[in-house]
Amino acid sequence: FGPPIPTQSHRARVIMADGGNADNGAKLFKAKCSTCHTCNEGGPNKQGPNLYGVIGRQSGQVSGFKYTAANKNSNITWSNQTLFEYLENPKKYIKGTNMAFPGFKKEQDRADVVAYLNTMK
């Protein structure tokens, strides 16, 4: 038996999650995310939590931010892969989240934002 063999599409998604351009991601973050999020060290929470150091952190853990029970109890540790999948459709990934953003439909956009957030730590 053993673990399931990843499908071609799964392998492609893993490669995409790690294949982003941080400069493009910074532009996307500013245009699409910065209305609700900061990502600088010590930055304030806004409509959404500060995302500084989000990679490697468990969901629902930013001090001073009021999370939904769905976020707090999701037991997600944010990695390149989990963030890449979440950013496609946040409400589908964590049912009950308050995040209003509909998601980035383009895989490259998601990979770029993940690459940018990797620089914010």
C-alpha cells in the first residue's frame, strides 16, 4: 500500500506553488490584498490579520485579531502549498471564514503572492 501516488495535476500544482515571482506577487498583494491585510513586521491588523511570517504559522493565531471559529479550528499550518490552495477560493477552503476575497483563479497569480509572502518574514 503506502501513500497515494500524486496525480500529474497534483504534481503540477506543487510545482506552481513553489514557482512564483515575488516582484509580481508584491504588485498583486498591493492591488488585491492590502485593502484588508498588512504584511510588514509589526504591521496592524485591518479587516484581515497581519500576514507577516504567515508561512509556517498555524491558522487563527495572530494576536489581537478576531478570527471565526472556522479559522481557529481549521488546524491548517500555512505552507506554500496550503496557501496556494487557499488563495484559489478561500470560502471553499475554510468553510465559515469571513474572508470576502473570491480568490485568484490564475495559478501563476497565486504562486506569485505565495512567493511574495515568503519574503515577509
